[in-house]
Amino acid sequence: MSDTHTTTDEQIAAARDAALRLANTDETTRDEALAAMADALRAHTDDVLAANETDVERAEALLERGEYSAALVDRLRLDAAKVDDIAAMVESVAALEDPLGRTVAARELDDGLELYEVTVPIGVVAAVFESRPDALVQIAALALESGNAVILKGGSEASESNRALYEWLREAAAAAGVPDGWIQLIEAHEDVDRVLERDDAVDLVMPRGSSAFVSYIQDATSIPVLGHTEGVCHVYVDADADLSMAADVAYDAKVQYPAVCNAVETLLVDDDVAGDLLPTLVDRYEAAGVTVRGDDRTRAVVDVDPATDADWDTEYGDLELSIRVVDDVYDAVTHVNRHGSKHTESILTEDAETAETFMTGVDAASVFHNASTRFADGYRYGLGAEVGISTGKVHARGPVGLEGLTTTKYYLEGDGHLVATYSGEDAASYTHRELSTTWTPGHRSSE
């Protein structure tokens, strides 16, 4: 894990070689490796927690000096229950259906000439992520199950935790027969810069962080980037909402875990129900330690600090919330599309038509009806885990799980077929008949 370019190039080369072998590793081997990784995490919980405590103590000292936020320290901290949850997440990935070798489409071009589109790994993926140590394990587990080699760069604030987790995962997977080199850990900024230069060997970069950080990565590389930016998420309480339910959902979306990207940052409330909803809900927020700000219409109903223009575009990642009173669902949609980060939005209403207007009108990866934004998560979606939540629209969108780490190949099975046969006066004709069969090497359809 040196910071020299030579060593980084060697790591990239090792990952590339491993990716080619891992693509041909059977599902049983990959699943057994994931089970071994989960066992290793549980067996070495004390070692992981000791490393994490070093990170947390350093982070708390920087928090006292105002260099770190409380939210960052919260995301960084592990305990025994969290390690067990991480191990369970690895096992849930192993339980998913194999994403590789799946026939997406099958078509007969002519008698004995059959075309198959089949899922395959992307190859070598590089992930640059923030302080949460569990992100390293999530990304590694999904990469392995999808047959990809992975280069990992975590935040310096989690360096000891990341090293410990990396070593135990690498050792367990190797013992289970996974090709050596499939997982690499880099630590220096110059290592990241070198990875971004290697479009000849790295197939996908996945940054997790602020919009500015993701933009920096995109500008610094010609490698495809699957961006996970901040979450400026909204909950809109419509005039036809069940206000008791709406209060519970809006509270959960902020307070249940405020440090994550799917927590709500702005609450939008229809003017018709603001007077009935806000006094009690704001009291509830403030009792939980939430700092509440509002626009003029909100402050006419409840005594809160004024919201600034910057608040509408801010991901707090903490117990802070801005409230705006809006005229109707169209006003809410306009606000969300102007200030949201295309992550997750939610409408609370009993009117199906209004829900449809919001859900189809809002530009976001996930849009919910009568549910907390905190459900936007790969594990909760049944994806096992996630490498991040993509707020873009190309290749993958929303929580990115196994399918987001695969691409497809076309396999053509023939029997000496020549293109020349299909030209000239006596040219043969293509049948272009859809098939229901799946591809296996040397396969010939009997349909």
C-alpha cells in the first residue's frame, strides 16, 4: 500500500489479472468465499473494533478542534452489533441469485446461427468512499459476487478500520479459492490520481461523496464514472395527507439516522395543512434535538429560525431541517426539481392522482408514496447491499447492487456461417426469430 506510482501500477495489474480469472470462477466458489469473509469478520470482531477505536479517538480530537463534524464521527463508529450486521450483509449478498451468465436475450439469425446476450462482470472497478468502514465491506462483497476485481480507497479518517477489514476479507477469500489480487487497498491521494489515469486497465470508477468531489473525479478521468453524490432529500406533506401518519414518516426520515444520504433535509408542507401539522411536529423535532429553520410562511405558524437560500441546497447530514410551505403539489415538484440532488423524494397523501403527479413529475432515482426516504437502501431494496446510490441516469440508477456491476456480451453460435451467403441474387434470408433458450458453451437450440 505504498504511495509510489510503481506500486500502484502493480496493484492495478494484479487486479486486472485477477479480474480475468474471477470472471470464470463458479458461483459456488464465490459464495463460499463470501461465507468465509462473514465468518472472518465475526471471528475477528475485537481486532476490527480495536482498529476502529483508534480512528474514532483521532476523529473525536479533530471534532473538538472543529475540523470534523459529529455526523462524520457517527458514520465512522463501529460496535460489535454493527460488525455482526456487516457480516450478515455479506451473507445476504451470497444468498442472491448469481448475476453472471444470465441470458438477457436469445435470437436465431438463421438456421444454426444463434445470438445470445449474456451478463458478464465489468472487470476492474475502483471505489473511492467516505468515512463509513462498512462501505468497504459492502463494495468488496458486491464486487466479488459479481465477478469483479476491486480497488478500494477509503477516507483517511477510517484508515485503521479499513486496513483491518481489508486484511481479513482478503485472507478469507484467498483461503476459499478466490484468485489472489481481486481486492486492492490504496491510501494516498496520488494513488487515486494514478488509478484515474489508467483507463487501459480500470473499467469503472465509483466515487461516494459530495457533488464537488464527484465532479472532480469525473473531470480527472476518462474512465466511466458511476457517481454517488449527496442526498438533498425532501418529504412533501400534501393537503390530503393523513397528518398523523405524515408526522411519523417525516420524523423518521430525519431523526432515525440523520447522518446518511437518504435522510430528509427539507420538509415541504401544503399551505392548507401547515397550521394543523407544524406546531406539534416542530415540537417533536426540537425535543429530539433537531435545529429547525423555515421560510416566512413556516415562521408565521411556528417559531423557528429563518431559512436562507443556501439551506434549500444543503445536505446537513445531522439533526438539522429546513421547512417550506408550498401552494400545492406542483409547487412542491418545482422546488424539488430545482433544489434536489436526484436521490430520493417522498410524498405523503391519500390522493392517488396527486401521488402520481408528484412521482412522475419529480426527477429522482427513487420516489416514494407514504414512506420514509430512509428506505432508499440496497439492503432494504433486497439487493443484498449497495456500492452506492447513483443519481445519474446512465448504466445504473438508484441503489447500485449486483446488476449495476455487470454488463453484457454477445455470444454468437454458428456452424461455419459466412456473411457472403447473405448477399447477391441468391442470398439467404435472416430469420431473426426470438428464442426462449439460454446460452451454454456450444449450445444449439432445438426449437
